[in-house]
Amino acid sequence: MSAVSELDFVRMKNRVKLRKSTLSNPESKLLFVIRIHGSKDMHPRTRKTLHLLRLRQIFDGVFLKANQATLNMLLRVEPFVTYGYPNLKNVKELVYKKGTGKVDKQRVPLTDNNLIEQALGSHGVICLEDIVHEIATVGPHFKETTSFLYPFKLKKPEDGVLHKKKRPYKDGGDTGNREDKINDLISMMN
């Protein structure tokens, strides 16, 4: 293991210790997380956390429930992701434009409501609008709905939007919590 990945591990532990209390009350129950940096010189624990979040490639995005466990995981991988609170418009656009589901371990575009009813009908989710509602409201079957959806493949935004800096967003970088400003980034990458 290289010295850089060991340094990444030490920084990860320090981030979790220093900022644990600041994320205890999120503004929204719903988070949208986008991976924006690659895995060069990444500690194996950081890579494992990204895999648990289903963020295996650059510009993959997933919806997550904002609870303490999720927020702690995001602190660990903060130099590699950006996240925030999406609005209903962006949730709807992502599901309708980029949404793909798992059917027999295959990636299938969400064009037919019969596919959705077969996969999620037992949970009361039978159409695209039900998926959007379940995600936007963080309903009782949020976990089943989001695990049915593949991570969203987003486009690279225009030049100059992402600065390739692993500094926090509040300090002029790209990573970390963007709060409501994630909606602008989603619109550019959609």
C-alpha cells in the first residue's frame, strides 16, 4: 500500500472525528450523491465505502436516505463525492430520462410499467410516477425502490464547472455537501 493511500486513510479518520456533530440534523431526508473523482491512490476502506454506496464509476449518482449512518459514510468518502438535497423536478427528470432497472440481473430502461409492476408490485409501486413519489418522499419502500434502480450514469458537465480540486465545496472546491446547489449540477449533467 502506498504512502498516499495511507495518508488518505488518516485524513478520512480525522474528517469523521472533527465533523461528526455538524451533520446530525440534515435539511432533507433525501440525498443525491455523485462520484466526481477516480480511485487513484485510494485507501481500500474508502474504495469499499464507495462500493457500499453503489458509486463504482466516475459520474455515477444515487439517491440515499439521509440518516446518521449514511452521513458518516459520506464523510469518509467526501474527497471523491459531492452531494446535496435534490428537488422534485430533478428527481422526476433523472428517473424518466436516465432511469434503468434490474430485471433478471440485466440493465433495462424504464419504458414499460409492466416491468416495474413485476419487480416492485408487491411493495405497491406499479409505475414510473410511483417510483418518483417513493423516492421524493422517502417512503416506506424507499430501499427496495432505489435498489431496483441502477446508479444513474451522468454526463460530464461543461468545462470549468468541476475544478478537479478535492477541496470542500464551501472552500471553493468540488467535493462535499452542496445542499440545494446540487440541483444546478444535476441539471448540467443530465
